[in-house]
Amino acid sequence: MNLNAPPRRPDRPRNRSGALNRPGQGGSAEAARLEAEHHPGLPARLAAAAILGDIIGKSHSLEECFSPGAIPARLGGLDARDVALARSIVTVALRRLGTIRAALGELLEKGLPRQVAHLEWTLIAAAAQVLFLDVPDHAAVDLAVRATRLESKTAPFAGLINGVLRNLARGREKILAESDPLDLDTPAWLAARWRKTYGEELARAIAAANRDEPTLDLTVKSDPALWAQRLGGIVLPTGSVRLITHTSIAELDGYADGEWWVQDAAAALPARLLGVGPGVSAADFCAAPGGKAAQLAELGADVTAIDRSAERLKRLAANFQRLKLHADVIVADIVGLKAQPFDAILIDAPCLSTGTIRRHPDIAWTKKPTDIAALVAVQARMLDKAVELVKPRGAIVYCTCSLEPEEGEMQVAALLRRNPDVIRWPIAPAEVGDVAGVINENGELRTLPCHLPAADPRLSGLDGFFAARLSRRG
């Protein structure tokens, strides 16, 4: 089959002379629609390429791009199977973006012409399939070429795209053998930071863990062993249940009855450190979507869930309704909050989120080192507000899902320096399942993606989290 020749079909739109229209000429929109309709999988590839451009080129988040109200909408008209395929392509492309770009760079010594620079997204989407997904090479190449022909501006480069992708497939073994998780698939500024903070060995282990598919962890209301058995999972030392399944979450046993909720095992630790019980007033700052607030409510605390996003709090309310739990919900900016003092406060502060790259691979490519200073300032104001609103001898747990010390260890140290009324309340290893290496010398929690290793990557690892427990002097 000559991939450089346009397919001939009687139902393709023709111009007045009877010749087939090429996409980009008269009837181009209709031609593109028919082309997509007659090639299963092409709409999903087109959506994946466009979404990669939105994420890498415009810093939209992965979740935002696949949400029902995404703007611009790239998924209109796609069935559930095509949406799932598009998401798989985008996710693996982001997870292995450095490897893909390096390989394409070797094959495109002069790069792409400026007028068709957006073809990079088509190439990246196709390369992700060729290198990392169970897609036949000919299908990935063919659909990328067809996508290229849909625009008059890009159609002349169909031969180039064909050649590059075929050479990529031929060089796959060498490309994968030379792929480095830290030096290629981690942005250089993050790799440098992790080397400085954690050393070469740990930095490499973090980067390697980020290339694996994320785990699926549940927080259960009671009897983790029973739910692990019923759902075919295991109980982690921390008490979370970890599953290997591709079944829809809503179809799993116990979901409709509100017996559990999805929550990474590391994310489930901070709320437990507050030590709340029945009758204790507890505030959850930045509470949506509600996993930690649900833990506090399940322990019997009188929970006030606070978040500045009304839309996100709607999701929290829906989760609480399914779980049959209660919380007082307040839409407010934490820094300006006026409230009666609480016995305990949990601060899940906004942060760079670099501890969740395995789960959200877009973070590696949308965040910038210049983002840190603004986030650190917000975190400091939240900590000061928590000290103001906690009762004497009350507990504060501050946590972030960031690997960056400015947002964790250094943030707490700065609070202790500026406020002598605050003291650190060390965390004991037994409180976090005696997981090796997660408590630092100051009694603070620091989990890494490479912690909790297992022979099967699907049962291995934790989100990167920092948590410190503090108290206000009486």
C-alpha cells in the first residue's frame, strides 16, 4: 500500500470537474468528516494530538482536557471507547515525552517547518503508539499520515511523516534501550532539583517510578481485609486497600453503598495524624474533592469543609452523599476566613504537585520553577491562618503532594522561626504503618513515588507527600 497516495473512494466529495477534492480545498470540512468516519480510530488520534497541543503548548491540565465541559472541546462525537483510546495515547505520550521528543529529534534534524509546527502533536501521538502502546505499527503510521492530509497546509508533509514514523518503528529497540527516566523523561529543571534534594540514586528511583501506571488505592470505612478479599486486592501496611483492576470504579462492589472511596495510600495518611474522634471540631482547608474530609467525618469529627471553589465543593457534596457522611461546607478564601476556633485543622495546601506526576503526568510539563515562589507565599498565609484559628494545644496537620522542600520541610521550618507559639508534634513510624524511610529526622512524613516497592509495579509505590503535625502552645 502506498501511504503517500490519497485513498480513492466513490463517496469522497468531488469538485465540479469530477476530481476528488483534497482536504483544504472546496468542501474541506466535509472531506475531513468523511475521512474520519471511514477510518476507525482516526477521530481518537486527532483528539489525542489536539489535546497534546493544549497541554504541552498551552498548559491546560490533563483532567481539564478530558472533563465534560472542556474548552476547547476535542472529544465531541467520540464514543466512550475512542475517548479511552485518546486518553491512553495522551497519557503515555506525556509520561514518555522526553524519550519521544529525543527520538523524533534524531529523525528530524532540521525540525518541522514553522508553518506546520503543530504537526509535532500528530507525530508525538503516533510515536507514543509505535513505541509504547499495543498498536500495530502500520495502523499508527497510516492514521498519522491520514491526519496530516486533512489540512491543505500539512498535506504536502505526509511523506515526511510517513518516513519519520517508519524509521522510528525500525529503531524502536535502540530507542527504548537508551531511554533514561531522569535525563530524558523528567524536565531538566526538575531532574536538577531532585538530584540536589534527594541525591542521584533516589532521584533516579523517583523518575523511574513516575513512568509506571499509577496504583488504584481505596480508603475503606471498616475491615480492609474483608474489602481486599471481596475486590481482589491487598491490604497495605498503612491500611489502604490496593487493587489491580480495569473495571469501572462505579461498577466495583461497595461503591454504590458508599463503603469506600478512591484515595492514594499516601494521601490517606495526613488526616489520620490529627487524631480526631467524636465531638472534635475539625476544619479541612482546601477540602475538595473531599477524601481527607471524609476520613475525618468517618472518625466522628464535626467537620467543616472549606474551599474557594464552589464547583469543586459540589463534587465534595456528591461524594459525601454517596458515602452517607456529613460536613458543613463553606465556600471561602482561607486567608480571609472568619470562624470560631477549631480543635484540629488539616491544611492540604495548593502546591506544585510534583509528588503526583505518576498519576498526573501533565504536571511535569505544565509546571514551571517560577511557580514555586507564589505557591510558597500562599502556603505560608494558610499556615498563619491555621495557627490563628486552632485552639490552644490543638493540632494542625500541614501537607502537600509536592517533592519540593520549599513547600514542605522549609515551609514548616519558616513557620517555627516566625511563630514561637507553634511547636512540632513528631509523627511516630507506627502511625504510618511502619513503612521504611518515610519519617525524617524531625518527625515529619516524607513519602516518595519509589517507596513501598513491590515485584509488580501495579502494586508498588506511593504518591510523593509531605506532612508535618504541629500544635499551638496552651
